[in-house]
Amino acid sequence: MIDKEHLMEILAEEECLAADGFDEALVGCTYGANVVAVYDINKMVEILMEEGTDYEDAVDFLDYNVVGAYLGEKTPLYVNFVTQEVHND
């Protein structure tokens, strides 16, 4: 496992694009021929909501302006982590 500082160094060396203002949502990078930054989309929504945006507007903003934007082969990827509720029956 790498720390955030090392991750940022890797992304800089690979000339990866970053999602401005969402450093706290950065969760990793891809490996292989095309290294790109990977962000947690739910954390990005939380960041926008902490800044005063409501949930629906945050999702719309990210869909239209961030996730939907293709900026070339170094465009970041955005993941939606699946969580599972534990039921103790």
C-alpha cells in the first residue's frame, strides 16, 4: 500500500491529470500502459456538499462537468465503491 504523498509523486511522474479540488477523494491510480488517477465519486459528492452544494446538484455537476469530460488518455477514472450492509439475524 502506498501513501498519498507517494501516490501524488507517481501521478506527477506519469503526467496524469487531476480533478481540481478533490485531492481528498483521490484513492489510487491504475497500473499498466496507461497510468491515470482514480477518484472516489461518493467522496467527491461529499466534498461538494461540505462546500454548500445540495446532493442532487453535486451529482449533476460531477456527471456533466467532471465524469463526463474526456481530456485525453490521461483523463482520471471515477469509481463508485459498493458497500454491503451486514445483517445479524
